[in-house]
Amino acid sequence: MENVAGLFSVQNLMQWGGVALPYIVKAVVALLILWIGSKIARWAGGLAEKNLGKAPNVDKTLAKFLGSLVRYAVMAMVAIAAIGQVGVQTASLVAIFGAAGLAIGLALQGTLSNVAAGVMLMLFRPFKIDDYVKIVGEEGVVSDMSIFTTNLTTVDNVEVIIGNGEVWGSTIQNFTSKGIRRVDNNFGIDYEDDINKAFKVITKTASDHPKVLTAPESPWAKVVGLGESSVDIQSRVWTKAEDYWDVMFDLNKAVKEAFDANGISIPYPISVELDKK
């Protein structure tokens, strides 16, 4: 008992306190650095996100992502400063973090390329949500965009998810961005029919459609080919991008009905079987 009491004597406690006090102070200072640094990191990230969000060419998702990067970067510097405060050599620590970052970067090369491409897409904005586009051979409405992927919804309601690396590296066709589109419809008439009459029927039928525009060009019809059994005529009209499919399908039906009413026939191939006897 006397030995135990001696261990916890005032003199020994003072000696231990003298040895431990510098480490305790360093630990407290390191914790203070972490606490204050986390506040600064949160403030810096929020400020970056807020200011970037005000920029007209920066998407909200991109602003949030870059704000997070700022926050993590500040926290990384704060963590290194706190660890250095307790006596760890920060130079070797930075080297370790650099090597770890390189290894992680190589392992996640594809993912990081998607992130980089996502940043570029959100900066340059070749398309936006609800645009009708064709990307990597897939055609549909842009339903969602993130740092990693772009989601399309096809006309038959199938969701297509494409990595941003593929999107950025491919040709992007945006059918919505210009506001209007040209609709091309092809019709065939009999060689015996009056071509000019067919032109008038097609252009009048197109002009009567409420969704067909008169600018940048009025409805147009021309002969584009002479087929084996028909004179091939193409109709071109302009309409709003969102009305493209309605106008295309409506004109196919309306022109056929107008041809019937005006005695213009649409020929079809006829096959003749010869008796080999």
C-alpha cells in the first residue's frame, strides 16, 4: 500500500504533470485548430457555392460540387496543420497523402474522367434538362444531369444513363436549343398525276396546320427523285421543336386525305409472277 501511495504522491503527480502538460497543450491547440478550421471550411464552401450559384453559366449542381471541393480542400489543410501541431512531420505526411491520392486517382481513373466531363458539361451547357438530344447514338429528353452521369428518357419511356465521359467525348445533337425544327415528309405520286397540282395540295395542307410556321420559310414542296413507280416529292415545313412529332404524323395523314380528295394517287409497287411452264 505504501508503494501505491508513493506512486500517487504530490511530488510524482507534479512530475507527471510537468512531462504531460506540453502534450496536453498541443492536443488542445490541435483540437482548437480543427474546430476553428471546420468553421472556416464550412464558411468558405458555402461562400463559394453561393457566389458560383449567382453566375449565369454555372449550374446549381456544379456550384454545389465546387463548393464541396473548396470545403474539403480547406479541411485537408486544417487537418495537416492540426497534425503538425502535435509533433508529426507534415512533410512526410503530405508525401503520404500525395502517394495515396495518386493511387486512388489511378484506381478511379474512369470515375474521375466522368467528374471532369461533368464539370465541363455544366460549364459550357451544350444542353439542359428537358432538351431533346441525341448522344452516343441514344435519342431522348434529358431528364437528369449530375457530376457523374447524364440521364435520357426515350420517346418510348425508357431511361438511358450515360457516363459524362462518353457524353463529352461524343457528338451532341440538340434538337431543342434552336427553338424550331424543320419537318421533312416524303410522298410519292403517280407518273400520270399533275405534279404542280400535287405541290399546291401539299403546301395548302401544310399551311392549314395550326402548328406549321411561316418563318423562316413557308411550306415548301419539290420533286426530289424519280422512282421506279412514283414521282417522289418532299415537303418541308418549320414548327416549334416541341411540336415536331405531331406535325410530322399529322401531315402524313392530312396529305394522304387531300390527295384522295383531289384525285392524286399514291402508287405502290406491283409484282407480277410469270408462269415458267
